[in-house]
Amino acid sequence: MSPLVLKFVEWKEFNEGSSKRTVEAYTAALERFSVFLDGRDLLQATTDDVQLFGGIWLHKQGVTAVSRRPYIAAVREFYKWLKSTGAIKDNPSLGLSYPKVGRKLPRMMTLASAEKLMWAPDFSTFDGVRDAAVLSLLLGCGLRREGVSSLNESHLVQMDFKGDRRYMLKVVEKGEKERSMPVPREVDMVLRLYLEHEDLHKIDRTLANGDKVLFVSLNNRTVPVHEYIGARRRMAPKAIGEIVKKHGNKAGIPDDQLHPHAMRHLYGTELLESDVDILIRQELMGHADPKSTAIYTHLAMRKKTAEADRANPFTKIRTPVGDLISKLKRPS
């Protein structure tokens, strides 16, 4: 890797607080730009060079228009940084624009499919309970798969709501930004079933800081048995998607709905359909506009919990946990 690129990505990470994912993407993009320059000095790149790289060269490499955007962002940020440090006099990337692409409408999971999906896991097995808990967070909280994968036990915080002990969730997703959100009652109950399962207690999932990985993998054959502990027990984002496909295929759900984001779209749509206030919707979805952040932080957690309980997809489908809640509500 070029020393200049290394210095730049370190600056992005430690001075601007860019996420590890962003740093890795910028590094890969600039290494590819170096390949394009074929040994020429990065400091000597011209406007024609960056335009040719961001356009026809990447296109000939099979990179689609939408996939070229991260490359262009990396080159623009790199030369902007070089200009600010005085390493170059003129910024060759000033005229480099992003390719125009049509906006693809998101595919949403239907309520009927969501209901089928929640009946698919086998609650009599540990992996079935674990999978149900994962699916519950995707559907009932609208989390991204990376958000579910990165959860630790400390991200679940107990709170009092109308006399009940309920979980609040601290979520870290896109851009490494943390937000707090309530956990709907059915999701709360599935999480407790998982956390109280005796098989989970047999797994060493403790991290170096004393925290514990929330969702564990069970079949990582690339790791020696004696090292299959702690952080190596964490379920990867890819595995989250595989859980959706595994149970979705079993339930006969169309393939184009079998993605965690299809469940997230359902969550967001149901919040809108149920007339949840736009500010609460934006915070629950993690789409808060920076200018409105100060307003969102003043929203009461109790109000968000009530709205999430009232409007999340679980209120409109029948699930094993829903039946259990109904029985608990019946007077003796």
C-alpha cells in the first residue's frame, strides 16, 4: 500500500472517526486507482486520469454505475485531503461527479410472509430459539443485519414500562452511530427465551472487556475447537441473511422477499401505515437527519415503547409467542 494512502486512511479513521468499513472501502478503492495509474505517482495524477478511472476504466472492469460511487468518493476525499495538507497545488478531482443511476424501489416482505417466517423455527431446539430471536429483531425492530450481528449482551438494557421489566436496545449500525430503541413485547419475550436457554450458558462468549457476544454461531469449522470462544463466537452478518433464507425457503416465501432489508422495509412501512409520528419513525429506523437530532433525543423512551408496541408487524400476525402472550393476558 502507498504510504500516502496509508496516511490518508489513518487520518480518516482517527481524525474524522470514519468506521472500519469505510476505511477498508477507501483503501481498496485507492489501491485500485494505483493499479490504474500503473506505477505513476499519485501526486502527479491529472484531471483526465481521475475522470478516466471513475468512468470508462471502471466500467470496462465490470463495475456498475452504482458500484462506482464508493471509488469516486474515495478519490475525491483523497485529493481533497492532499490539497488541504499542501501536498498538491491543484485538486484534480474537483470535476469528478458521481454517475447518475435510477433509484431502485425496495422489495418489501409482506405481512403474510412475515407470519409464515416466524412459525418456521423449531422452538424445541437451541438453534431454533436463537434463529427466532434473530428474526424477531429484524422484523420487530427493523434492524439491519450488521446491527444484529454486532450486538453484545450489554446492548440490552432493562427498563420499567407500565409495571413490566422490558428491554431497551442500544443499536450501533450505519456510520457507527448509536441509537436507543424500545423492544416490542413479543421480541422481548423471544430474547428472554434465548438468553435463558441452558445451551447458551454452556458457550464461552465472553469478550476481552467482560461483555458477551449476543448471538452465537454454532458451526464455524474454520476455527479450532479450543479457540472457538469469545469474539470468534459472534454470528457474522452473512449468517444473519442465511437464517432468513433458510427459514423462508422452508416456509415457502418468495426468494425476492428473503433478505433482512425486506423485513426492515416492512417494519418502516407498518410504522407509517399506523400513523406513527414522523420524528419517532425516523429515530426508530435510524434515519434521523443531523439537523433534527437534538429534537429526537428529547423524545421519551416510554412514548417510543408504546408506539413500537402498537405499530410493529407483530401486532398484525399470529406467532407462537403471540399465542403465549394471549394466554398470559387471560384472567385466571
